Amino acid sequence: MNNIIIKNLGKLEWYKVVNNMNLFNKKRKFNTCDEIWLVEHYPIFTIGKKNKNKYKKINNIINIPIMYSDRGGDITYHGLGQQIIYFLIDLKRKKINIKKFIDIIVKSIINTLSYFNIKSYYLKKRPGIYVKKKKICSLGLQIYKGYTSHGLALNVNMDLLPFKYIKPCGYKDLKMTQIKNFINNIKINKVTKILINFLIYILCIKYI
């Protein structure tokens, strides 16, 4: 079964999507179609489960909610203008390991940025895609019984200011960037269309 259902969820609260994502993986069966969810989240800081006690004072500085995630990693920010893609994929059924799957995602992002004449590269030690030493796309996957969840966050045309109140992904010297800094008036749906096309091509899937 190579079909993957791609859903555009629009703009939704982070916790609603994550709850539905976890429920999807717990209920899925051997013949459940894989899915890819596209969404923009309203402003929120999310923190990996191992670092939940590090950032209790942020709300005193900036009025953005903090929520804790079952993913790995440190703190990050989500906001409108950032394309989030959640991958709900059965890796065993596709006969690929997590390393190969990450490689597929990375190639798709780099190819997408190259389409817009933006040269980028992947850093394994600080997982994500970078442009001129600044992070433009974050990666974070969770595996449950061979099923993936979470995914990527690509900065397109968002407000980057909240990143200045945190250490993105736990790195004090990490600076963020976005496609808007290289292309004026870029629309998120245009970027997403190109990215999905590359994912489909590399995964060799049928878009339904």
C-alpha cells in the first residue's frame, strides 16, 4: 500500500492537532492509510518532555502559551506563517528505516528551497535545514511501534521575534531565518505545493 492521504488542516491550535495525531497512531491498523497533515499553528512555545522544567519564566516576558510535547528536543516556537507538516507513516510497511525517512524529508526541503534559488544544507548535530548559518526549518520525529508522528516546521513568512526570547532547540547562539527574507511577498501555499510535490516524487507515492 503506497497511498498517502494528504490533509490541509488550515490554522489550528497545536494541542488539538497533537491530540488527534496521537489518537490516530494508537487506533491505526495494518491496513490504515498513511497520512500527511499540513497546518499552521497559532502562536505557541512547545518543549520536549525532558526539558519541561527549564522555561517556566517565559510567560512573564511574552504573552505566548507554553505546552509540553512528547517529542524529543528542547524548546521551539510555532506561529502563523510557518508551515508545519506532520508525518503519520508506517515505516515497516514502506520498508524504510528512520534514517532513510529523514533523508527523504531533508532532500525534499533542500530541493524546495533550491527551487526558490535559496541554497541550504542539513546539520545532523543540530537537526534542521540551514541557510547562511541560520536555521530555516526544524525537524523532529517521534516513533511509536514503527509509526511516525510530528515532523517539520518550515519558516516561510512568519514573525520571528518570539524566537529571540528563547534558545531555539536549546542552542543559545542559534539564529532563525525564513523564506520571506530572501523572497518578498512569498505565499505559504506556493511553498507548500512545491514541497509536497518533492515529497511525493521522492517517496514514490500516490497523492489521494
